[in-house]
Amino acid sequence: MKYLVTGGAGFIGSAVVRQALDAGHNIINLDSLTYAANLDNLKGWDDNPAYEFVQLDICDGEGLHALFERTKPDGVIHLAAESHVDRSIEGPGAFIETNIMGTYQLLTEARRHYETLEGQTKDQFRFLHVSTDEVYGTLGKTGLFTETTAYAPNSPYSASKASSDFLVRAWGETFKLPVVTSNCSNNYGPYQFPEKLIPVVVLAALEGREIPVYGKGDQIRDWLYVEDHAAALLTIIQKGKLGETYNVGGHNEKQNIELVNMICTYMDEFTPKNHPHHELIKFVTDRPGHDQRYAIDASKIEKELGWRPSVTVEEGMRQTVKWYLDNPKWWEDIRARGFSDQRIGLKTKTTS
């Protein structure tokens, strides 16, 4: 198959591209190369003759039109999005533009392309929209998000993703575009941009700096290894039922503080110092509107499509910590480009 992957230079997108190329697919990687994108994520795969990179913003309708006309993909895996909750608090405008308007432009061109297809080529075309469990809001101490859970987004990020989910649904219902949607839990693994919790903790521990933990650290997340997620997405676009939603989770619920302590334990093993790394933990002001608990019921994708996560959070986190320690040039190059790990997202004044 020839897949157009949007956001293929990002954390999850690059994992999808690597796995898809390894499986023999042709990949057009569309990415605008915003701050969190990194073509280094694809070194060793970017010389594959089945791979093409195109730098393009999904909000550029004319550019998308030309790209679809030239490449004629068999399917779209749509991952391009602004994704960091703290940044959505600091400046929600970029999230509205990319996640909502960009998805609209992509749907428009995918529909136009789809309507030109015939026969088997048309029958096999799919538009996979990759979303998040954050659209469901927050859970209490019990219960799980299912595919029928009502939407209740609580951050500008999750609201923008919820909006894009509804656009995809509408294009499927109204225009009969063959769509399918996935909603995943928190991803972790190699190549994750250093603003996210896991690399923040690893790098702070490595450098002997304070490890910031929001609030009491008692927020609960279901942790999904990125390679497992990529495998799920390739399964969904090939086997998923049209118009359906599939929740993708890791079956690995942990409090944030549990996860941080786990990382500190691995750091004690891999880079021992004269004091335990958990002594660096510092509880800081919580994120505004911070959801307390997410947990995914991933039984539908397991029963219908045969996918299930392959690693526990303990196994995956150990591999992840080791990867960051073994690949300092990757994150040092990001810092050299001007990335600062200074905290954002505490503003309460009006922002755009």
C-alpha cells in the first residue's frame, strides 16, 4: 500500500513510518517540521526508495491538492497535530488552526481524491484519524473509557482534538469518505520530544537537576509503548471497520509519581550516584484543569482486530530510559536548536 502519513517526523508518526517501511509499504511523509518534528527520528529509514518526505503544512489546501494529485495515496494516516497540553494553555490558537482547520483541509482533499478513484483502488482507500483519550475528559477512581464514552474535553488541546474527531465523523457520514478513528492513551518510548514527562524526568535525573512533578503526582495514566501504538495503527488502517472508533491502550495504569519513581530506580541502576535519584523529586504547582485519571478499555480492538500491547510499562520504560542514555546526541541536537525545558502553561491571562 501507499500511505500518506501526516506528522511522520514526530514521535508517534515516525514510529508508524519506520514500521510501515519495514512491512514493505510505500510512505509519503508529510510534515511541516514544527519545533517537535525531527527528521533524525527516521535516520536509517530515510534512504529507503519506498520513502518520500514532503515538507508541507496541512493547513495549505493548495499544497495538499497538488500532493494528492501527484502521489495518489491508497490511504491516509493522520497524525499531524499540536499535542502538548501545557502549550495549549499558553497559546491555544495554534491548536485551533492545526488540529481543527488543518484536519478540515486534509479531509477536503482526501474526499476530492477519493471521489476520483474507481474499482478496487476506491474500495481499499482509508482515512485513519489518530486522536487521544483526552477527548473523554477525566475518570473517577473506577471505570474505563470505551468507544461510546461521551466527550468532555477539559483543555484547549483535547477540545481541538475532539473537534477534529467530529469533523472526521461528519465527513464519513455526510460525504461517505471511508474513515476510521483511533483514540489512544499516553504514549512513551524512544524519540519522544523532551518537553514530555518521561524525557523530562530522565534528563533531569541524568543531570542532577530537580525532577518536577505536577501537584501531588497522583494523576493516573494508562501508558502505551509507542511501538505498540504504531502496530495498532497499521492494524486499524488495514483491518478496521469503516466508520468505527478503536480505543488503543496499554493496560498499564500508573500514578505519575509511581512512574517517576520507576524511572529513578532505573537511573540508580544505569547511572548510579552518591544519592538515590528520587531525592531530586520536587512537587510543583499543578497544571490548570489537570485531568485526574485516564484509563482505556482496549477490548474492542483486541476482539475485532486481534491487536494487544506487547510490553508492560516496566519493560517498556526500562528500554526507554536506556535509549535516552545511549543516544545523547539526539536530545543534545534538539537543545542546540534552541529548545528550552523551562516550564510553560501556567498563564491565566487571555492568550491566543
